[in-house]
Amino acid sequence: MDENIIAAALATERKRYTTLTEVMELTKELGDAFQRQDQVSVRLFLSMRQEPINQLREYRAIQRKRCAALPDEEGEVLWKVLTGQGSGDGSEQLQVLEKLIGQNRNLLERVQEADRQVSMKLGGKKSYYARRKEHG
């Protein structure tokens, strides 16, 4: 696989890590604001989180487009790496990408758990997570 493609995917995943970190910090601030019963700050942090969440979606779209632009087999290999299903072999740069993907996945799981906790506190039975549990 072309090293430039891997380098571009790495750059996007580094941006994704930074954005996930921002979402995590804002989620913690949101939880703190809720604990203080500061409704103005709660609304502010909810609003502030939306932009980086949208950016995360954009990064995923960029990676999908990158894979789609490659020949079929290369696109499939890169997509497997990007979704954490990589083989663990390949160039050193590809291995660095796989490691970063794992870090991003772990951070995303922590963000989702923090979001679930805040959402359950804010929304109770009307929370997205409570409704999802009832229907899922």
C-alpha cells in the first residue's frame, strides 16, 4: 500500500484523537455543570460538544472516501485497519496506524461511557440510553 495513503490516514486519525479528547473534556465539564445544577453551563457544554462530534463524523467520511478511491483490495485492507480489524502485519507505518486506531477506539469507548452516564443523569428514563435499553 502506498505510504502516502497510510500517512494521510494517520494524519486523519491523529486529528480524530485530538477531537475525541476534546469531546471527552467537554463531556466531563457537562457532567460537572449538571452536578452544580448550572443549567446555563449544561446547555453551553451540550452546544459546544456538537461541533467536535460533527467533526468526528467528517473524519470517518474522509477515511471512507480515501478507501473508496483505492483499488478494491487496497481499499478493503485499509478499511479493515481503520475499523480495528487489521492483520497486524505490514509496514511499520501501517502498524503505527493500527496502534493509533486502537487508542482511538479505547478513547471512544471511554467517551461513550461518560456520555451514557451524563445522559442518564440529565434525561433519566427519557435518556437516549434508557430508551435504547428498553427497545434493544
